[in-house]
Amino acid sequence: MLKIRYISLILLSLTTTAALASTAEFYESARVLNVVPQLEQVSIPRQYCQTEYEPVVQQEVNRSPERNVGGAILGGLAGGLLGSRVGGGNGRIAAAAIGAATGALVGDRMDNNDQNVNRDRDTTTSYNQPVRRCHTTNIVESRTVGYLVTYEYNNRTFRTVTPYDPGTSISIAVTVTPRP
């Protein structure tokens, strides 16, 4: 039994060594007949931006501040007091009423400085405002992704694709294996 294993190991090692010894690989130069670039269309997005100016019209309403009533009240009281000192009987009441009305008008004018003159004036302002506008455009470019090389070796024509242009000759690996 030991003999059979020993013999089988020897035969296995001889056949492996023979198989390895019978395969040979070497490099040689072959003549290039033709080179054709292999192109690929690539879409590349590009963004273009520009600044435009748009007219802007701005309308403002200027409101005068609220009127004060304090001057009218004080003027009315003072005018009513002064008017009640004039005349007698029903005339006194009428004078007090006229004095109160006149005092209220004078007090209002003095307190508010005639603000009715500038009340609610509209102003319009116009100017150009810069606006940035962008748009994306796809640009199609051709890119070389390889070269289809036709070469001749041992009077036979072969083709391969390489990542570079090999020029007038190309290095090839030649493997020699016996036929079974």
C-alpha cells in the first residue's frame, strides 16, 4: 500500500513538471497595421449665469402722525371759562359755548401745527435691482476610451483594444503549448 502511494506521487509530480515544462511564454513585437480611436459621447452639464437689471417701482404712503386732542380739550375749557364771564343769563351760556368752540379750534391748531396740510402724501421711488439668472446647458463631448489596434504577427492578422495608441509596433505575449 505504501508502495502504491509512493508511485502515484512520483507519477503526479512527473506529469505536473512535464506540463509546466511544455508551456512556454515569451514577448515579441508585432507590426501595427491600423489604429482606430474608440470614441464615446459624454454629456457634461454646464451652468451659465448672468446678472440682469430689472426696474423696481416702490410706492410709499406717508401718513401724518395721529392728531392730538389734548390741545382741543384744553382750548375748549379755557374758551368756555372765558366765554362764561361775558354776558348774563342765556347770553352767558351762548358765550360759553362760542368760547368753548373757538378755544377748541385754536387749541387744536396750536397742538397739531396744521398737520392737515401734509396728510397722506404718496411717494414713488424707482430703481434698477440686480437679479442673477442661471441656466444649465448640456454640452456633448467626444472622449477617447481606447484604441482598436489591428496588427500582424506570423503572417496572421489580429485585433485588440488598448488604452493607448501603440504607434508602429505592439508588444505581444506569445504562449506555446503542445497539442494534446
